[in-house]
Amino acid sequence: MRIVSVLGTKQYIEGSIVSLNKVTAQVMGLLVVFALETSVLNATSSDALIDILVKKGVLTKQEAEEVRADLLSEAMGPPEEKITLKGDSYITKFTLYGDARLRFQWENAQEEGPTFDANGEDENRFRYRYRLRLGAEYQFLDDFKAGVRLETSESSDSTNVDFGGYFDKTGDDVYIGLAYLEYENEDIFDLGLVDYFNFTVGKQTFIKRFMMQKAWWDGDINPEGLSAQLGWEDVYIDGLNLTLRSGAYVVSDEDDRVRGSEDGDGFLFVEQAEFAYSWQPKTGIKFAPSFMFESNGHFTNPEDAGTPDNENAYASVGDYYVFFMPVELTWNMLGYPQMLYGTYGVNFQDETTATNFGANAQSEGHNQFFNIGYQWGKAKKKGSWQIGAEYRYYGAFAYSPNLSDSDFAKNATNQHGIVFKVKYAMTDYLYLAGTYFHSNAIDGTAGANGFNEFAGSEFSQVDLLQIDLNWKY
């Protein structure tokens, strides 16, 4: 049960003790406060105590009823505190959250290659989509926190499902999007070694834990494994913070009972060191040299489905080693937040990656990826705007299409192009947004040389328009 504050009741009762001498009134007031604060809302004892105060003349009958009403109101608490949880003696906070989105989407993908006509082939597609996410966070004693979230769509990089089917519910299945346990503290075992420590295990969000832009890690992808962070503030100079991050995630779990599957499990490892310097409020720079390495992951005899189910995914992306450096510069201008950001990356095992992709082309010159963008404003409060523009370059063998933004170039590689986005907060919880993606093939002859064998990179041009209505609750 919840022990509620009775400060308001204490003041009310003390103000009513007028018929007793000063000492008796103080003693009686203290006894009342003590009894009420330790009763944990025991109705019988509270009523009995109030009845005694009425008999002693401390309270009138009307005042007694008002006290009972106050106690009942405090016991019920505000609407968000009415949920009672089993084991709430070790749960200090419970948060229920969610969001929903309606989306109209148009896409056009033009394809080239030996299997298409000389003029190429246009593919127009109109989609009416929605998503729903519902989550809960539990804050425990001893600095532990747990989270779960249910969401629509089984895809690894999308929570969208389509309208249609004459009002059926075949696309309305609910899946587990998050299930994690997190430990967070200002130190490790009170040794004074760090200023911040976090350890998370389970199915978890990635972008919130690592400095990485959505271009290279789709915001709907939640890896499964463990993450750790160590942080220090004001390193050598005021305003300079250092955060070390590490992640190890299971990509594929091979069935060891099948011959040839031994030691075939696939893992994704991420290491990052973020340097953040702020010389005044809301103004600063961050950069984070990072490494990403995927081992095996060939999905030969997987325990589950194996191949990622996002569009144009590829089952055998293992054995690549990527260095990338995200950078963000933030400042305020005329009261509006501004951000200039970008990432440069290179795959040091591009030849191995090309072989795993089954490509015939030489990989030289196709192992780099980068983006640069600008964002004005932040659509968080009613009436606020957010506008952004970004350029992206994605070499054919530079990065994994299983991780990158699924909305850009339909997950294809060998693409470069632009992204425009505008967002308006109609209320504090209701948003209207529009996003346009445009990309072209980097190497126009790549299809004939074999690039088209991997991840849909036969696209000569891809256009995508999304109109979203989002609300959170």
C-alpha cells in the first residue's frame, strides 16, 4: 500500500484545536499526525481517531467529515497514481506511455539493368498506413529499471501496417518491441571511479544509448543483447564530458543440433567514445569516433526466421568492419534551436563484404558512406516548427542495409540523395509532419556489373513522400 502525505490534514487539525490549552493542543496534534502517517490508510483506525477528536471537542461533525474526505482524496491520488501493482513495495515509479501514427505514403522506384527495358521501369505505389506503440517503465529500488513495449508490425525496422483488406484484422497483430532491464547509477559500487554508469540487457532502444543518426540506424530497430556506458563530467576543463559506450548484440542464433552450425552464431559489436563540449547553455559540439563489427551472421541454420524481414534485406552481411564518426553542433539563434550534423564512415573489409553480397564488381571506391544535415527549430510544444534538410551518400559495399534508414532508397545501396522534413506541433501531443526522400544510383553501370544482385541497388532513382499525423499519450 501507498503511505500518503497528511501535511494538509495536519494543518487543518492544528488550526481546529482551540478549546485545549497550548501544551495539550501540541501533544494532540503530534499524536494525530503520527497516527495518520503510519496508518497506511487503515480506514478503521482513521475513523476511530477522528471520532475521538469529535468527542473531545477538537473537531465538529462537519469538520470530521471534511477530514475523512481529504484522507480519501489523498489515498486515491491523482488519476495517474490509481494503478496498483503487485510488488509495489519495491516499485518506486510506474510510467505508462504510447503513441500512434496515421501515414499516407507515395513511392516511385525506377529500375535499370539487363532484365529491364532501355527506358527503365517505373513503379508507383500508394499506401495508407498506421502504427501503434504502447509501453511501460518500472523504476525499482536500488537503481534498477525495467521496460516493455508492444507495437504493430513484425518487421525489424518498421512498426507500420497497411490499411485495407476490407476492414479485416490480419495486419493488426501486436509484437514485443522492447523488453529490457537497466541499471543506472552515478558510480560503480560507490568507488568514485565514474560520474555515470549504465548497464542494459535485453531488447532495447539503440539510438538513445549511442550517438548515431537515423540515416545509419533506423529508429525502429531495437537490438537484442547488452549495452554499457561509463561517463565522466568536466574532464580537465569545465563543460567537457566523456562517455564510453559498448554494445554486443545477437544477430543470428544458429541451431547447434544441425551439422555445420557449430560456432556459427552471428554477433554485432559496437564501440564508441563520445566527447561533448558545451561552452554555454544549449550551445555545444559532440563527436564520437566509433567502430562496428559484425561476425558471421550467415543464417545457415537459424533457430528462428533468419533473414531480416525489412524490405531489401540481405541474410549474409557478416564479416564487415566499419569505422564511423558522427558529429553534431548545436546553438540557439533568435530563440530557436539549430543543429548542424553529419557522419563519415568507411568499411575496412569491403572486399569481403562484396564477396558475401555475391557481387561481381570490384569494390574499390564503394566502401564509404557519409551524410550532412541541418535542422532548424524543435517541434515539441504547441505552435512550434521543425524544418530539416540532409544529404546522404551510401556506397555499394560500405554499410549494411539491414541497419540503415528503411525509408531512404528502399534500403538499397549504391545510392545518394536528399531528405527534406517539416514538422508542426498542433498541440503538445499532436503533430503533423511531411518527409520527402530522393535518391539516385552512384554508379550508373553498377547494375550490369553485379551490384543489382544485392539489396535492390539496381534502382536508378527512388522517390518517397510521407505525410504523418502523430499523437502521443
